[in-house]
Amino acid sequence: MSKLRLGTCSWKYSSWAGIIYSGAKEINYLEEYSRHFSTVEIDQWFYSLFADKVTLPKEKDVLAYASSVPETFKFTIKVPNSLTLTHHYNWEKNGPLTPNTYFLNEELFAAFLEKLEPMKDKIGMLMFEFEYLNKQKMSGLTEFIDKFSSFLTKVERKYAIGIETRNPNYLRRQYFEFLDKEKLSPVFLQGYYAPFICGTYDRFKQLVNTTTVIRLHGPDRAGIEAQTKNIWDKIIEPKDDELKKILSMVQSLLKKEVDVYLNVNNHYEGSAPLTVKKIESMLALIESKKTGSA
């Protein structure tokens, strides 16, 4: 049976007190979180490239996270951006690009996997998030596929691997055929400048046959932060109509016996746990209607 796991993007927000947290002064946020949800995204290890230095997860953090959640809990983990950046961030406008020598480096990936060993039984997915790659950074989709294919031949595939691209022009048949052939997981991003995920899925769903991640982000990160002042305890931009379509996509994936991770960001509606609770209610209604019509 396929499985849907609902969770959020990160977890340590004091403004979730009264929603899923007790509000006590000293709490293990992740332990309390795992009483409500079956998965969470770890993004804190993503920002890892600083000049010529790379940072990897600290052992104490990996051990703490693994021990804070039940055996059935699963993490989706963004791999360090030291592996996914073709070039260093260019903070100087129109300045020269500096190649990142760690891009898709198999030795760095192996070192990352070694750091994750204490939580190995609780890893559901490793996600490679690539920034928008202009022509200065990557000639096009064919080069991207060639580079990632080469990387795959050199690394150990201990866990499911997902890819998220910020290039809308990459989201075509060649890309999904590559994912399907290599048994890679598509990571669908709803938000920013990405096209509506349901439209993309409808075009290529025959090629989506392995565990899938859906990440719900809003279209205007700065705008919603200004409205909430980073207090994430209310839904302020409800997207019920959009969610209905996304849940139809989820139902389609489950019917295809594809496992789904659905990760919600605070920036999507204003409060990730409240959005997850809404999704749970919407799914319960769908199931009750099915039962009633059976």
C-alpha cells in the first residue's frame, strides 16, 4: 500500500505554541513535533558553502534528531548546497562567477552520508535542490542530465534521491524520462517562479512512478513575512481551491502506488501546522464521501 506522509519544512518555531507545542520554556521541539506528524524536512544543513570551506552536519545534532523521533518517523533532507551550486553565490552584481569545485563531488557526498549514519533508519529522502541555472552556469538540460548521470555512477545509492529544479524550462519530457530511468524522485515545488505543479504532473504523470515529494511554498516570501512579522500562528492567505487540486494530484499518485511526502512551509498560507491540519480535514472529507458513495 502506498503511503502519504504529511509534515512541515523545519520545525523550531516558538509561535507554534498552542498549535502543536506546549509552550513550556524548555522543550524538545522535534520530540513534540513528532507526536503530531510523521515526517519533517531538514533544511539547516543546506547552507554549507562558505568561501573555500564546507560545513557538514554535526554529530551531536544528527544523534539528537534521531533520538527525538519514533522509529516510524522519516526525515526528508536537503543535501548541502556545496553539492548543488555550480558556482559560488555572486554577491557582487554583475561580478565574475567563481566555479564551485565541490559541485556534485562524490567524495563530499560520501562524507555527508557518513555524517548521517546515526539516523540512517529514519531517512526517507535526500533532496538535491538546484538554484535557477542560467546559461552562464549550465548550457541546458542535456548538460545537467549528463553531469548528474555521471555523479550517480560514482556514489552509493543508500537512500532515495530526489531532484528539485528551479528551471521551468527543464520540466519537460526529457527531464521526467531521466528521473524515471534512474529511479530518481521528482520534487515538485509549489511557489516562487515554478509553474503550477498539478499542470506539470498532469503532463508527465505516466513517468512519475517512484516516491514523490511535494513542497508547498508561497509565491511571495518577503510579502508574507511582512504580514506575519514572522509570527506563524495564523492562516492569513488561504489557498483552499489550490489545495483541492493538489490533493487530487496526491490521490492520483497514491492510486499509482507511489509514496508521497507532502511538506508545507509557513510561507504557503501563514502557518504550516495549521495548513497540515486543514489538509488532514480535507482528506478526511474526501474519504467520507468515498465511503458514503460506496
